[in-house]
Amino acid sequence: MIRFDNSYARMPEGFFARVDPTPVSAPRLLALNGPLADRLGLDRDALTVGMLSGNAVPEGAAPLAQAYAGHQFGGFVPQLGDGRAVLLGEITAPDGARFDIQLKGSGPTPFSRRGDGRAWMGPVLREYLVSEFMAAMDVPTTRALAAVATGEDVWREQGGLPGAVLTRVAASHIRVGTFQFFAVRDRKTDLAALTDHVIARHYPQADGPLALLDQVVAAQAETIAQWMSLGFIHGVMNTDNMAISGETIDYGPCAFMDVYHPDTVFSSIDRQGRYAWANQPNIAVWNLAQFATCLIPLMGEEEAAVEAATHSVHRFAPLYQAAWLRRFGAKLGIEGAPNQALIERLLGLMATQRADFTRVFAGLSDGTARDEFLDRDAFDAWARDWQVLSPDRAAMAQANPRRIPRNHRVEEAIVAAVAGDMAPFERLFAAVTHPCDLREDWAALAHAPTTGQAVLQTFCGT
Ligand code: AMP
Ligand code: MG
């Protein structure tokens, strides 16, 4: 049995719509995350296929779809919300931490607009792999507890595709867009209630909206610096896809760079490069400014509130810069040393020589990094200056994954899964959730794609 305590279901009218998941015809378990179930204190026997598919709502759950708004690619949409997900409820882990248990792909809700409320197996398995890799690298992220095939097809541009449901776990699913939903409607009492809820749940040290803003800014600066240090590109950093908790959320067309270039974009719909790798910190600031705008009405006299909120958002830059230096410093084993110019020189060399991001950093500790460069002399010159700082190899080994969920491997796992073979998924999952281990049997999964294998574009394809 799962002990739910559903605090969001106790929020005022209009925060959500009560809706049960829509049953599916032939649910079949694709993956269950045992270690995560243990960490959450969930009895594995309680995690039945019936529950994980939405066919059986467990006792104590209070399924609901959350309302939110959001800026999508810069354009404001006042009414979004969970269109293909339901929050089953919240649980408290043995360490006292509260978590949302959500089914994604569980059928239509009042917020589905024209969508079918479903997900296909591809994005479900992609999110499962990528979010669990992120968790293994200690990046704040939602987690994947289970994936279930529905036995039903969903219809997308590509035709009929096998449907699936992801069980997603998050500190909460409250987004910048959740605040925007109430702010745009001038619902100040609801905004205040949401603010109190978020402070109690995520930032109990914060003594009001300004302190909350400060903390969200700080949390996002850390998270984005971690994305950058892994070559991660979220792909849809809309304000409805930015969590107040600081967790990475809504893995859509996300991908990791193979070859390093700061302008890299994968998402087929991001034609202007708004969410390119190097632009992610700027977009985070833009999103946080939207969050700040929502909080200003709660911050007293307007002119002073605007000034304080602006100051708070501007703190992102120095916090991010410090986090970036710490992360990349750790990647080079020279955290704490004056290292910015050295890091930038390496990245510059990598960009001009189209070096593989992950392999260069992983190869620094075992001497194979230079193989990733065409102009070895240029790399050697850099490496001499680096060695002078006596890099800490043990720190580097923990900071640099050898294996990431590379696009071509993720797609290979999805193709096999669609054909009924979960073995490639399971192997990739094991390899990327132990990303820093030296393991000969996983060596192939550390290879960069060949020209023919490289995936150049990813699709929302939800
Ligand atoms: P996303 O960009 O994937 O975060 O989704 C943006 C909005 O579209 C959210 O409100 C989603 O709930 C909604 N949405 C995405 N896919 C579907 C779908 N297949 N059915 C219903 N709503 C969807
Ligand atoms: Mg979303």
C-alpha cells in the first residue's frame, strides 16, 4: 500500500481539475526503477502494472491535472496545464522528503486542448534514460519510476506508434507557468496561496516572495551550470517547463551534444536557436524575469518591489558564473584554481576542431583526450598549461561521465523496444546510470556516433 498525502489537492478551486487516468487495453511493464522505489520507501509490490498504467487508481490517490500557463518560444499562452498527465498524489519518503507521483501519457484532461492525452513509447523511454542519467550525475531532476506500454497505438506525424505511460517523480511539478496562470488572471489571493505552498514545500528558509525569488534564482543557476557541464540541451525551455524546485523537467526533444559547438540545437521546432546550448543561461534569466513579474504584486509598494525583483534576477549571472567555474573546474580537476581562461581555451579548441564533448573530458584523466583533436600540437600546448596546475584525477573521474545517453543509442534502444526487445534499453540504462565507472563491456556505449549514426534532429513527438 502507498501512503498518499495530497497537499496540492487541498489547494483552492481552480488550481487543478480532478480527473482519473483513462484505462488502457493491454498494459505491459517496460521498466521499473527498483532503486528509486526503495529511495522513496515504496513497496515494490504496490507498484502494480494496473496502477502504473492508470487502470487502477490506488487507494489514497486523488488524481488531478494541474493548471498552468506559459511562454512558449517567447509567446504567452494563458491556458496550458497537464494535458496528458495526472498527478496521482504525493508521498513522503523515509528521509521526510515529499514527492509527486505523476502519470504522464495517461489520457485526456480538461487541459488537453486538441491533444489526445497520450505519449508514445519513444519520448517515454527517452525521458526515462535521460532523467535517470541526470540523477546519477547529481543534477536536480524529475525521476522515472516506471514505464508501461499501453497496448494501444497513438497517432503522430509518423503514423501509428505504440503508446506508453511514464511514472514521473518530482519534488513538485509547480512551474514558472503555474505562477503565470494566476498572475495573468490577477488572482492575488491564489498567487499568495501558491507562494506560501511553494515556500513551505521547497524553500522553508524563505521568509517571503523576494526570498523565494532569490532561492529559485540560485537553484536555477546551479542546475543550468550542471546542464552546461554535461553538454545537455533541454530543447524546450518554455516557462511552463521550468520547475520552481530547480529540477530539470519535461524532457522533450532534449539531447546531449556529441561534437562540441556552443550553437548546437537539436529540436526540429527550434528554428531560431532560442534554446541552443549556449543560450540556456540567457533563457533561464528570461524565464526567471517572468517569475519575478508574477511575484511583484505580492511584494508591497510597486516601485521598490520592481527594483528588488530586478536585483534578485540579476544575481543569476554571478551565481551562474561561479557554478560554471566550479563545474568546469572539477571537470579539469582544477576546481578553485584561477581557471576560466584555461577552460575557455579548451572549449575554443574543441569547437574549432569539432571534438566530442564527452570524450574529451573523460579522456583527460587517461590521456586519450588528445585523440579527439585533429591538431594534436594545439591540444598538447593547452595540456602543458593545464598540467602545471596539478589536476586532481580522482575529482575528474567523478565529474566526467564516460557514457551519456547519446542520441543514436537512445534511438537504437527505442527502435528495439518498439519491436519488443528491451535488452538494448536495459543495457543502456545500466551503462548511463553508472556513468563514470570504467567498464570494458560498456566501451562501445562510450563511442561517438559515426557520421551515419549521428542524430542531427530530435522531435517533440509527444
Ligand atoms: P510540452 O511543450 O511538451 O511541455 O507541452 C506543452 C503543453 O501541451 C502542455 O500543456 C502539455 O500538457 C500539452 N500537451 C503536449 N502533448 C499533449 C498531448 N498529446 N495531449 C494533450 N496535451 C498535450
Ligand atoms: Mg511541458
